[in-house]
Amino acid sequence: MAEITVRRLTEEEWDEFRSVRLAALQESPEAFVASYEQESGYDEDFWRLRMRRSQRILAEVDGEAVGVVSVGMADDDEGKMADLFGLWVSPALRGKGVASKLVKAGAKHAARSGRTHLNYWVGTENGRAVAFASGFGFRPTDERREVRVESEEDGPEEIRMVLPLDV
């Protein structure tokens, strides 16, 4: 397999993020609160605003987008937490180290931004994601939240997992 590269996207690359985000929503609709139908209708201004709110990190193989993750600064009292969200890897490359490289890049970005911990909300029913996060060093907390999914009255539950960062 060719080398996996990861890079941070700029606001000017909003269309690249849009493309991989829409691919993720089509391929794994159950993994996201939003839907392809919703997000495919958003205009350039919306996508640019989204790019400014959080850092988007893209994984590529031979110049083709194969994964994405986002890192935002959490609204905690001390300004020490960052949130990892929107992690997606193309099915053909799952289990090949793409997710690890994306999370590593996200953790590095959070640490460089002065954050000491990285939050990752994971579906309690998604054993593969919980195992991945645990193997990466994330530890479960007692915090749970219900996921609001449009198609279900009672959405699944997520657990907050936390990774201490080397600052």
C-alpha cells in the first residue's frame, strides 16, 4: 500500500473537506447525527464557516482522500480540553493505520493549541470504535449522552473518552 499522509486543511480547501464529509455521510450514515441530504445542500459560506470553527485533518493515499477528522476547542472552564469528532475512514482502508494517523495529528494539534486533554465521544454500541479509542490511550469517563438521530425517537448513547496530552 502507498504511504498514508495527513495534513491540516485551510479554509480555502473547504471543498475538499465538503467532498470527504459527504462521502462519509453517504457511506456511514449511522455514524453521524447529520445526514447527506442536509449537508449536500449547504452553500460555500456554510462550509467556510465550518472550516473556521474547527481544524479539519485529511488523510490521503496517492492524493486521494481516504479519511478525515475534526478537532475543536471545547467549552470547558479552564480552556484545557479539545474535542475530537467526525472521524471517518474509507472502508477499504479501515484497519490499515489511517485512523491512528488522523487521531495522532488531531492530538498534536490540540496539544500545540495549549490543550491538555482530548475528548472523544464514542457510541456505546460501536465496539470497534470503543476498542480503537481504548487502544489509542483514551480512557472512559462516567459521562454519557444521548445522540439525537432524526430517524429514531430515542437515539443511541455515547460515552466520553479522554486522552491526556503531552504538552
